[in-house]
Amino acid sequence: MDKSLIIGENCLKSFLENNNNCCPIQSHDNCQYSRNDVIQKCVDNLTVICIRQFEQDLKISQEIEGERKISEIIKCNFGKVKDLTEHLNNECPLNSINCWFKPFGCNHIYHLITDMKLHFDLVSELFECMKKEIELKDKQIIEKNNQIKQMERELLKNRADIEIAKKDFNDKEKKMVYDHEKIIKLLEEKNMKITQNYEQLNKKLNDPYKEKEEYKYSTLSPSSTSNYSKHLLDIRNVIWSIDYSIFDDCELICSGSNDQKICVWDINNNKQIQSYNACSNVQYCVKFSSYYYNNYNRYVICSALHNTTIRFWDFKKNQQFQILNGHNDAVYGIEFSKFNGGKYLCSGSVDKTIRLWDIETSKLLHTFNGHERDVRCIDISPLQNNNNYNDNNKIDNSIGIIGGNGYTICSGSFDNTIRVWDIETTKQLNLFKGHKNQYNIIWIRR
């Protein structure tokens, strides 16, 4: 600091350089000045006021005169001249600089170096705002993440619901297809059954015996009729079958008709004595049972029904007491055996079979197969003279020895054939062809 200029030296040097070394005091050339170290040291140690402090004091005095409010005062305690340059450049608290905190919101062009609190407060406020904003953003991010997770859960649930809906739809579709196929199958079965019923009805309608409105059909054997010409009460319906018998010297006729009734008529008194509605089915064939009358003193009629059954009815007590089940379709014809007191019964059916029954035990003894269409009528050969069994013989026989040798069953069918069957061997003996239409009545005469 010993080389520092005396106050005014710099100005003097500048003046001399700019004025060709002309003296500022008086007019002469080659003006010279010299440097005095002693004086310089004395000057360097002088205590002076800081130039900026002086300017501030002047400003304060002006504010006091104008009665203006004085802001906070910052003091500069500078002392010696030799330190002035360093002080002014680096140490003076009143030095003004460009504000470092413009990016944080300060609008002042310059500040004092010591006036820093405001700026730290600005930074702190900005940090707090940024912190709150960051917290708010973090909260929003958390909420968004939660919303995303919720949407992902809903998406998974929707996908699961879609899969369940697909499965339910597929199951329902399969069930609908199954039900549809089942309905189609049922309709096909019903259609087939209707077709069969139509064919059967068509056969019946084509029967030449049904051309008249009141068609009378009978399986009454000529040998069992009497020479009566009495007219019984007219039945306004199709009569499928009649039979004649004598019970306690009373001559009776039974009839089975399309009105689903069995009627019993007293020939002597020319009146109906009994009527029975048997199972609400057409009575295709009716027969008096001599076996039950001779062995149990019961007044019994046996009937062949459209519902595949054969039923026994005590017409004196007006009750049904026995049913034979075995046929698979309507039963058209029945006939009792002339041997063994009428213990055996044969039946012919739409199921194309002839069946032989033991009415004492209700047991099916044998099924004869061979006809290609409905068996419409049947008969059993009459009693043989060489038969060793009485009519009332109650001995149980196997199929091989029923009635002895030589007894046969004769059957007529819609296949336009007549067949003869051996009861003992259960074999078909004869096959007769030649008719062009169905058989309704056959009768075996010795």
C-alpha cells in the first residue's frame, strides 16, 4: 500500500497527459511532480470516512428534512486511506451489486451486500411453495396411482365378468342346443307315432266292413248261437265284438264297442242288464269265461283293450279283478281254450304276436312270432275226442303237454296270411296265402 497515490494524484496525472504536461497552476511547460514517501505514509495512515457512508449520511439527512420514514440503516466503519481501494472493491457493506435473487422474485436492480435476509426469506418462501407443490403433486400422483390400481382392479373384474358371461352364454347356448335337439327328437317321435296312428286309422278306414255308419263286427262262434231273431237295444257306435253264453239257464250276450263300454244283454228279456266302462279304452274283443263260472261260480267277461292289456271283469259284482300285461300294442282278439275247462287264453295284437296265457296264475306261457303285420283274429282248435283230460282238469301243465297232442292256434293277420301254430311244440305248422285284404274273422271247425 506504500505505492498508493496521494489524493488527487490520479487526477493530476490524467490532466498532464491530456494537456501536454501544461501546469494547471500557471502557464509553463515541462511541469514536473514528485512523490514523497514520508508524506505518503502520513497520508496512508489518515482515518477517513467511507465514501459510500458519506453518501448514505447525506441521503439520510435529506430524508429527515423531508420528514420521510427512514429505513433500516447499515453502517460502514472504514478507517485508513491506505485500505480504501480494497475496502471499496471487496469489504464495504454498502457496496451495491446486481441482485442474485431475481430468479426467485426480487425486482430490485441492486442491493447492498449485507442486505441478504430478504433474499433468504424469498428463497425459503419459494422452497416452502415448492415443497407444498411437490407434496401436492405427490398426493396427486398417489391419488392417480390409486385410481390406476382401482381401474386395473375394475378391468380385471370386468374381464372376469366377461369370462363368466362368456361361460354362461356358452352353457346356455349348449343347453338351448340340447333342448332344441331334445324337442326335435320328441317331435320326430311324436311325428312317427302320429304317422303310425294315421296308418292304423287309414287301415281301419279302408276296412270294407266299416263302410256303413253302424258297422257290426262279431267273433261269435256259430256253434254257440241260438236260433233267436230278437232285436236288442240299438247301440249308435261301432261294435267290435260280441259273445254268447248261458249262466244259470239265462242266455246272455256281451258286447264291446268303440264307446269304451262292455254291455251285457239278457236275450230272454230283451234288455241290457249291465254296463261297464273299462279303463276308458276301446273294447276290441270280449269273451265270457267258462273257467271262472265252472270252477268259482263267478260271472266273468274277459276283454281285449286298445291300451295293450287284457282284463277280467266280474259283471255280477261289477268289479275288475285281474289284468294280463305283456303285449306292446293294442290287443285285437282273444280266445279261451276248449280243453282244460277254458283255463288257457290266447291273444293276438297289433304288436304282430300271439301270446298264450294261464289265466289261473296270470302267467304268460309262450309268445308266437311270425306275422309281419297286426294279428287281427285268432281261434283255438276244438276239443278232441281222444283227449284224456276232463274239461275241469286243474292240473298245471307245461307248454309241451297243454291239452295233449294235436291242439292248434289259428291266426289271421293284416299281412294277408293265415297261420296255424302247434301248441305243444310252439312251432308254426301251416302258412296260407291268397287273400288280397285283411282278415277280421277266422273260425276252426272240426
